[in-house]
Amino acid sequence: MSYLAHNTKFVPTGFRKVLYLNWPVIILLSAVACAGFIMLYSVAGGSPDPWMEPQVKRFILGLVLMIGVGMVPIWFWRNVAGVAFGVSVMLLVAVELFGAIGMGAQRWIDLGFMRLQPSELTKITLVMFLAAYYDWLPTNKTSHPLWVALPVVFILVPTALVLKQPDLGTALLLLMGGGAVMFLAGVHWAYFATVIGAGVGTVYAVFLSRGTPWQLLKDYQFRRIDTFLDPGNDPLGAGYHITQAKIALGSGGWTGRGFMQGTQSRLNFLPEKHTDFIFTTLAEEFGFVGAFSLLVLYILIIVFCVASAMNNKDRFSSLLTLGIAMTFFLFFSVNMAMVMGLAPVVGVPLPLVSYGGSAMLVLLVAFGLVQSAHVHKPR
Amino acid sequence: MKRPVRDLEQSSRRIGRRALLLGSAQLGVAAALGLRMRSMQVEQADQFRLLAEENRINIRLLPPARGLIFDRNGIPLAENEQNYRVVMVREDAGDVDEVLARLQDIVALDPANIERAREDMRKLSSFVPVIIADRLLWEDVAKININAPALPGVSAEVGLSRRYPYGADVGHVVGYVGPVSDYDLSRIDDQDPLLQIPKFQIGKTGVENKLEHTLRGSAGTKRIEVNALGRVMRELDRQEGVAGKDIQLGLDERLQSYAQARMDGESSGAVVIDLQTGDLRAIASAPSFDPNLFVRGISVKDWTDLNENKYRPLAAKAVQGAYPPGSTFKMVTGLAALNAGVISPEETVYCRGYTVVAGTRFHCWKRAGHGNVNFHDSLKYSCDCYYYEVAQRIGIDKMAEMARTLGIGVKHDLPLSAISTGLAPDKQWKLEVRGEDWRIGDTVNAAIGQGYVLASPLQLAIMTARIATGRVVTPRLVKSVDGVEEPSGIGEPLDINENMLRRCRASMNAVINEKRGTGARAKVITAGYEMAGKTGTSQVRRITAEERARGVISNDDLPWERRDHALFVCFAPVDNPKFAVAVVVEHGGGGSTAASPIARDIMLQALYDGPPPLDAYPSADRARIEEQQARIAQRITQIKPAQDRV
């Protein structure tokens, strides 16, 4: 009960908690969501149907949930972290089984009013659980091999399940989010250096072996990797989407083509224009000014979260806040890099902007945890 | 579990350090993203903007209206008619089969076209209009429009297609258009983007082909916005093309149709030259073909019929045919001799029915011989021996030179598909082409337009025109382009002694208008309309000595393709020539019997600018002529309405 070790007399109670919420983060999140509403209105050809209206409703619901979660004391969340993680892993397994029975890649569970993707949930519960784990673990054991191996297993189990769906984007996010929490908790440098070194070495060896008698992959596998890494090689196939996305983005210029004037999205040259590729529409219609402003909003959210975490002496709170910020960062940076042609196309939505219910709700609940940590920090 | 405060503070500091580190890494990544945005949206913006425009904007060509072709009186010979077609858009139609069935109830449709349309609709995107039927009647279009509510997705479109109102009468001259083929593209060096339009119509033969660039015009453009599937969203702007220029020919459609009708049933060619301008008033070749058949895409049956006809309808005999000119060549031989002074006009040559040259007998057409003949009589009676004699005196090279001066053996530059050069042979030609030395017998044959000499009806008409006017008459087919008159075809005086030319004309007058002249059958009674001319009969077979001894087989007893060609050239009126006419009837028999009546009828038609009065003809001919005129008038009126269908 490390929380009790702090002086708790300044922790606000009752509705006074509202005053102690991290309001800048709430305002920034709302601003980003509003940008999303505008874009969803635009890509629907100037209509709140079919995307903007449900998105607004879900955002309001999410906002209420976020504040609700933020009101609940942080120690409660730490105590349920293990259960939450266990449940989300079980849900992943369940989806895997039902998906197999349904003869398709089913990634979600129907809750009636929304479809919940356990993989979305797992991103948050994993961070939560690892934060709780490192709060529980005495700091001097952090870098002990046994105590390092345990969280690695915690990360790899859901990662493997998600990868099997297959959802490469989420798998990468889980891996990197989890790794970030371990890094923040103070696991020794050497572990990370080894893993990164081994990874780079393996990739290098694989590519070096190409064309030699002892090559490690089959030729067609290499070709698949080529297309994956550089879709431009295949402009009418896999590369078509990314090429069109780049054209849309680049043609925006400084100030963009104007609201609802983006030809690439209006004339359907863009793929997935309301989900994964919504950033290209924004960049096309509002130009560099609009796109860069959105990036700044995202960065400000991260900055406020990091500031909140560094002002929080509670170990669980800090790790949780930083872990969620990192996950959030991975979301938008991978999405932006993807649509700008810097990263391969993996299905990662732009947080709070892309159309999608469960991702937004889960994200807002996660920020509710950040709020809870902020409100209940030891003063 | 209790934790010392010192431990907590240490942990907090470590988290802070690592958070800063990770935060910096995040900022670094964010900076990279920002830079990438800048590079794409600011530095490469123009390039991407261009790509976006290329994506969305398609440029469609607007084919210009093709220039029209008129005759000298403004009668359209080639025009653009509105062509109605029915198109169907699958996505608007809903149940395609149902709509097609209803459409078939309303108008008769070719099942083969329907099948092809179904196929197209299966293959193409659902919004692409597919042509169901082409060249519909206006009544059918009206029916479809009335029933539009029952025919979702079906609409009628209007396009332009080429039509030749006078059909076969001008087929050889005007030619026809057809869709541009890969063969055309490989053959012509033309960068015009219009040619890339599928099925774009270009001139394939005749004036349509030779004056393609004048008639075609230049393309307009239409910029349209399309979406990713290629669906047209809207038209951004359009720039109309320049329509092709109209062409007026020197041709007289009524005279042309008359000539075609007059020669109906023969395999022949006739050319009428206007001696005031050089205009080709008629270039008739019989039989002819209907160019409209080719525009629509000729059927195998029609094509086979045209090709297997022994009269060769596809050959433009008036300009393309090359025939031994026979006695019509005697003016060339005679003028060459007179002009060179090897014989005086009054000097006589004795004709005993044959001449022996280098051991070979060359016969005069009259076995008994003509006795003493001077130049005038030689032409009037068409005595062969006279020409055998003068030809030997002057030699082939001088004769060939005279032939070329008069337009034979020279290629005349006309915008027609196949122009025969004919042949005015000389020693050098024989050596070069045949690799043999010229022999005196060749000269003797050439003297009467046999042997190697070849001329087209056009060349014979030019020869006659030049003799009649004494000037270099250049035939003119195109009278004006876009209202701008072409230069006249009447040129400098010929390099021939005018006195000799006058004698030649007088002798040609005698051929027709003096007693016992060979062309007396072509006599015109009306004063001031008299014709001068020359008959010609050219052999296409060799008459052996044995046959000659037995008696030459009459043309009537020979199969068609072995009969003599009948030729006739003339000009009129004698004292003030207005027209020159040349007629060649393939395997027609004698020039005086087969060719001269045709030439006279065409000439009178030209002189009177319509059907001549019967009293222009000798009284003996009038009954026959009256009947013939009625027949021809009927034929002309019969053909016209049939072709006037929309």
C-alpha cells in the first residue's frame, strides 16, 4: 500500500475532484476530436451522416466515462489492474475461438450498443498491469533476469494472440507500449540493447543472406517483404493506396485546397478515407498548416501527460500515465508515418480522429486513468 | 509491503530521467513527421498537385465536323448526317433483360447487336453507356423517347456520320470515309490526336482521302473531372475544335449522274473538261459502287459482288484505266509530223490497204485502201497507212514528246485515289523497262495508238482540250476550298504551230460533219453546237495473217473480253469550244458505234446544261434518243429517292 506512504491530506474528495482534473488534456483531446468531426463531415460529402454523428455521440459518452474513471481513486485501478489484464487476455482467446468457429477473422465482441475489440482493450490493460507490476516489485529487483522475464511473458502472450488475428499494427503497438513501460520502470539498459541489437542483427542477416546459397527465407517471402516495405514498386496493386494517399497529402500545399474541396478524397481516389487514411484528407483540405497543427495538438497532449507523470511521486501513477501517453504517441505517429509513406501500411487508426467506436472509447477510458492519477496524486 | 521513502524518491527520479529520454525520442519522431509533412506539402506540393489534377482530370477530344464536299452548283456530294443511336447505362437500367425486351417490342433491333451490347455491359463498368443500336430512323428515336419512362437507362444520342446523297454516281470521285485502322496509322505519319479516337472516320479513297487534312479540321477538347472509378463527375471546360473546310468541286453533279446513267450497262469511262476553266465537269466510270456501303461497314456479300463483277466496279476507269488509244492517237502522230515539218498538210501518201515495213505487213482498217490521202483526209477517214508513213519519217521520240505535250504519258496531279500515268513510249523507255532495242515496227504500231501506247480517258480528254484550245489545259477537280477559288486550269499556249493545230481541228470537224467521216454517227444538227472529234477502236488481240485472209472475225462473234475497245474524243462547239469529252467503252466494239453516241449525248447534256432538245439530233436518231432520254430520266429519279432515306 505504497500510496499510504504519502501524505494524503491534500487529496481532493467528492465533487471537488472536478477542479483537480487535468483540464488542459481534456481540452486538447476535445480539440483533436473536433478536428475529427470536421473531417468526418467532409469525407461524407458534407453530411453528418453516416460518420460524424455517431462519432460525436460516442465522444460525449467517452468524455463522461473518462471523467467518471478519473473520479475513481487511482489505488482502485491499481488493485483491479491484474483482473483487467486477465479478462482482456481471456477475451482475446475467446475472440480467437469464436473467430475460428465463425470461419472468419473476427476481432470484436458485440456488446449490443457497440462492438468491443479486445485488442484495443488489451493495449490499455497491458500498460496498467505492467505499471502495477513494477509498483509491486521492489526497485532493486527490477533488473533481475527472473523479474524481467515475467513482464516479457506478459507482453508476448497478448501480442502473439493479436498477431494471430492477424493484426500486425496492434501487435507492434502492444510490443512497443509494453517495452516502453519496462524501460520507464528502470529495467537495465543492457536488456534493451540486447533485444534491439538481436533484432537488427537478425533482420540484417536475413537480408544479407538474400541471393546466397544459405539464404534464410524463400524468394517469394523476400518479394513479399519488398512490397511491404516499398509499396511504390507495385503502384497499381498494394502501392495504389499509399501512392494516392501521398498525392492527396502533398497536393494540399501550404494552406490546403479548402474545406470539402479535396479532390482526392471527394472523388474516391483515397482508400479508407474515414478511418486509417483520414489524416490525408485533413492534410489535403487544410494543407501543411492544418496537418502540422494537428501534430502540435497531439504533442501537447503528450507533453501535459509527461508533465503530470513527472510531478507524480506515486510509482504506479507515473508509469501508467507515461505508458498511456506512449501508447497514444505510437498510435498517431505510426498512422502518420504510414500515410506519409514512411512506414509500411499496417492498420493503425489516427486516435480520436478516425471513425471507430471502440478505439475512441478505450482511448478516452485510458485518459480517464490518466485523470485519476492526476487527481489523486500525493500532494 | 512498506517501502522506504529514499527508495521511492530514487525510483521517482529514475522514472523522471527515463521519461525525459523517452519524451525526447518522441519529440524527435514528431519532428521527423513534421519535416516529412513540410517536405511533401511545401517543397513537393506542386508536383503532388499536378499528380492530383492528372488523377481527376481527363481530357476528351471533341471530333470536329468534317468539311462538306459540293459540286460546282452547290449540290452536296458528301454531307454529315445526324446519326441516331441508342445507348444504355447498366446501373440506371436495373433489370437489363427486362428493359432490352421492352425496347425490342418498340423498335426492331438486330439480335447480334443486342448480344454484343450484353457482352459489353458485362465487361464494362456499370455506368459506361453501351451502344445498343446505331443508325436508327428518326421515327424509332421518337418512339424510344416517348416510351422513356418504361426504359430506364436507355437514351438516344446524336452523332454525325458521313453520307453521300448521290451514292454510286460520285463514288469514284468523292470516295468514302471509314474508321481509322492500325494499317492506316502505320502508313501515315500523322500526329493528330484525333486519329487515336477509336473508330474515328478518315478518308479512305478519292477526294475524301487525298484532301483529308483540308476536310478533317482540328480537334476540340473537353476537360472532365472523373472519380477513381472513371465516372464522369462534371465537365470543367470545353474548347470547340475547328470544323473541316468545305470543298467545292468543279464537278457538275447533274452531268455526272447523267453520264453514269448513260453508260449504265457498259464497262466504260468518260471525262468532260470545261475549256474555260479546266474544270472536270464529269469523271464517270461505269459501273460504279455506292460509297455509303463502305461508311456503314460493307457486308461480305456486297464486297464479294463488287470484286467478282467482271466489269470491275471498284476501278475508276475514267482516270485509272489505261487503254491503247487507237486512232484517237492519230492527232498526236499527225501533229508531231506536221509540227516538225516532215510532211506538209497537203502532201499525200498512197494507201493501198497495207504498208510493208521491215518485211511485215501493216494493214489499214480499210482492206481496199484509201488511195492518195493528205492529212485532212487521213484523219477524216482514219487512214492507218498515212500514219505508218509519217511515223517512220518523224520517229518515235518526237511522237512521244508530242504525246506528253498533249498530256498523254504524263501523270496529272488530281486528288483522286489512282491516277494512271498512261504511257508515251520512246526508245529509252523500252531499253530501260523492257531491256530491248526499239524497233521500227513498234513505231508503226504506236503511230495508230496501238502497241505500247496507253492512255486514260482523262488523258484523252486533256489531249482533246489542248488541241481545241491550243493552250496547256490542266485539269482542275477542286474549284474552291472554303470559298477560296483555286487557280484556273487554262495555261500558256502550247508549243505547237497554231496553223497546224487549226488544220487538226478542221480535220476533226470533218470526221463528224463531213460526208463519209468516220464519226458521222455523232453528228449534231443544231447550228453553233456542232462537235469535232475522232473515233478510235483499239485491238486487245492480235489478228493473225490467217484470220485476216479468212476475214477478220466480227466483234459481235467474239467473247466480251476479247472485243475491241471503243474510244471517242470530241470537243464542241467547233468554232468556240466549251467542252472536251473523251469516252472509252471497254470491249465496246467500234469507236464510231459504241463510243461516239455516248460522247455526243454527254456533250449535248453539257452544252445545254440539261437534257438537249431532240432537234439537236439528226432526224433518224430522234425516236431512239427520245426513248433513251426517258429511260435515263427515270433511272436518275429512281435512284435519288431511294438514297434520300435518313
